[in-house]
Amino acid sequence: MTEQAKPQFAIQRIYTRDASFESPNSPDIFREEWKPQVKLDLNTKTRALSENVYEIVLVVTVEAKLGEKTAFLAEIHQAGVFTVSGFPDETRDQMLGAYCPSVLFPYAREAVDTAVTKGSFPALMLAPVNFDALYLQNKQKKEGEAAPKADA
């Protein structure tokens, strides 16, 4: 096995690419009983920067509503630059689609919690996310869409 063929993984940098927080119904929303419906959306974006170097951006959007009123909307784009080389294509794709986002999630979760508490709302510690399961679901969905349709 040559030196180049050995699998290598490295985190070059982790950073917040974008952060936003809105509380469009403040201060009136603070007078209402705090029983929000919280919606969490996750998305990842992968971009090749150079050979074997990738930027992964984990987009975490959290919206809290009290009835029809939005209490807050927080969106964090947590990013990282990763070196991933020497892995089979399928393993590399899973690392970029699942492992790297799982590395970024604790940073994004902390950023969301900080934004929410600075907005004067109760702390919001997001539950852990199984990125491997999400990756497999997404992969199966894409394979199902790509499969040729039976006689229609």
C-alpha cells in the first residue's frame, strides 16, 4: 500500500458561516404561556475546495411558535473544512454526508442555544441527531427516485 492510498481524515477548521435570530412578535410574545411548537430542520451542503478537501455546511433552522405567532426563528450555518482521502467512494460519501455533519452538530446546537437565550427565551438544547440514519434515508430516497419506473 502506498503512502497516498492510506485513508486520512482531518479537521482543518470549524467555523460559523452564518447566524441569524429573529423574534418578530417581541415583546408581546413574552406575555403568553410558554408552550411552543418547535420545528427543527437540518440540511447539509458539501463543496469540494480542492482534491480531497471539502467544506461541509450544516444548516440548522429552529422555529418556535405559540399558536400562529412565531416566537423566534434561529438559523445557524455551521461549517467545517475537512480532508478526506484514501477511502472508497461509498465510505467517503458517508463521511461527508453523515460523519462530518455529526462533528459540526454540537457547535451548531450551542450556537442555537446561545441565540435563543440571548433573545430572552428559555434555553433550547436540541436533542442529538443520528446523521447516519438521515444519510441512509436520503440515499435510499435518491436511489428510489433514480430507479427506472416500471411500466406506467
